[in-house]
Amino acid sequence: MDDRKVVLGLSDGVDSAVAARILTDMGYEVHGLYLKISGEKAESQAKKSAERLGISFRSLDVSKALEEHVCAPFAKGYLEGETINPCIGCNRNMKFKALIDYADEIGAARIATGHYSIVKDGKIYSGHPDNDQSYMLCKLTRDQIKRLLLPLGGMKKEDVRKIAREMNLPVADKPDSREICFITNETYASWLEKRENTPGKGNAIYNGRVFAEHMGIHRYTVGQRFGETEEGRRLYVSGIDAKENALYLSLWEDLFIDEILVRDIVWLTDELVFPLEGIIRARHTRWEMPECTISLMEDGRVKVKTKDKLRAPAKGQTAAFYTGDQLIGGGTIDGWLQGC
């Protein structure tokens, strides 16, 4: 394996383009790999970026892998009343796997992406608070992390755009994508309804009685506003029961929880002693990261007790764990210990 050869996940955006420039300036031989799922426009833009940067370019159709490892689990989770973050499973099971497979093929020791996080000595750390993406990497394998370079490190997005403008890259001011990459020009609910037998209408329950009718559990997530009581108090979804096709509703103050269960944990280090004092990030946000105590349970799950309450942690969401700035692992929220 050539330690100066790197396979970079190249998209049609600004982050991977600037990452390529930084890597070439560091002396790496960069091979851009574009993961194609649909459309020619984005692929053409990625190829133009590669040409301007003077790096090799390869396009790989990953539509079958995307269906198996991302789309199908996403649909299954929502039909089971869970709130799935598809990017996290995609990173581990599709994107980074594809990068490593190509790296092995051409004898490259390294892989790289444009994620805003820091990697050092086989460990991942938080990037700049304004745009840290370490949460999205919490379920990578240790072998993937050992080969990973993150050239954007602790940079801010505005600095990356400045570099892109200096390079005269057409994507310098391209808006950030905020959509699910495999769902375009429609909602995730309509996407689900086209491909699955989605549940119909059902009961929305508040205070032990039927309050209203919902339009299908796949259209709701925990924490979503539902309606108002007769007294004008806003109600929110606090639980989803797929078997009964029912929603459970609560007032705003009842959405805040300080004890949750987390399953399917991926630990990124062996240097852990439980119960563990750490930090939890239960969604991709920069402001809700309370200190917590993590305790192992006999069934392999962990119990997480937070110092400050989490707002509406949804079953199926990813929980990432940190000690200080170091990402130590992540798992899937399996429910609250109180109520729903």
C-alpha cells in the first residue's frame, strides 16, 4: 500500500473540492471517487472539479448498495415508528466501504472525505462548533478510521468557501445540501408512500383517550407539533406505536427526558471504564450536548442518565458519545425510561 496515495470521496460540492486541494498541497496523490446514485448534472460538476484540481476521477454507480444499506433500512425504520438518520448508516455501510474498496484496488493506504471533524492517531475529535460533523461518523469501524484523513479538520465553512473562491471553483458559493440525497422534490412521507404499503389513519392519544385522528404514523416524528388542546395548549408527538398504528401526544414540558436506553453500540476505543462520565449528542445539533453517565446493561444496551434533559429523543435516532472532544462511539436510541 502506498501511504502517499489517497482516495477522496468527491461530490459536486465545495467541501470535497477544497479537501482535494489541501491534500494535493500536502503531497498526496489524490484519486477522486464520485458515488453516483442518480442524475448526470452532479456527476458532471464533480468531474469538472476534478479536472480543475488536476486529480484523477472515477464514477461508481452505487444505486444497488444505496437501496440495500440506506433506503430499505430507512423505510423499514419509519414503518416501525422509528426516526432514522440515513447518513450515519450510509457512511459506515456504503460510502466508506466504497472508498476503501477502491483504495484497496489501486493500492492506496488512505481514504478521505470533506467532513468537518478532526482525526488523529485513529481517533475522531469534534471539529469547529459551528459546523462539526463528528456525529455523522460515530458508527464507522475502527479500520475505516485508521485509514481516514479529514483535511478540513477544525476549519469553518466560511474559510472553506474563501479557499474555493481563491481557486475560482464554480461551486464556491453553492448552497449546502439539506435534503436526503435519495429523496428529491418530495417529502420523505410521499417517498415512502410510493414504495411501501404505508399505514393508514389511526388514533392520536392524549391523557389516555383518543384526542384526534392521525394521517399515518410514517408522517410523524417524536417531538413534532400535532395540534392544540381545548384550552389552547400545544400538543406534540411523544410516542409512536407501529403495532397499534397509534400516536401518543404530550405537552411541551413532558417531552424533556433525562434517561434513555441505547442499543447497537459501536465503541471506537477500548479505553473505557463503566459507568462512564461523558457527553451525549442525540441529534445533529451544536447546542444540545449534555453531560451524562453511561452504564452498561446485561442485554448489551446502555442506560444514559443526562445532567440536563434531552428534548424528545426519538426511538431510532442515533446517539453519539464523547469524552471531552473525543468521539468514543454511537448507538441507536431504543426508548425512554419514563413513559413512552
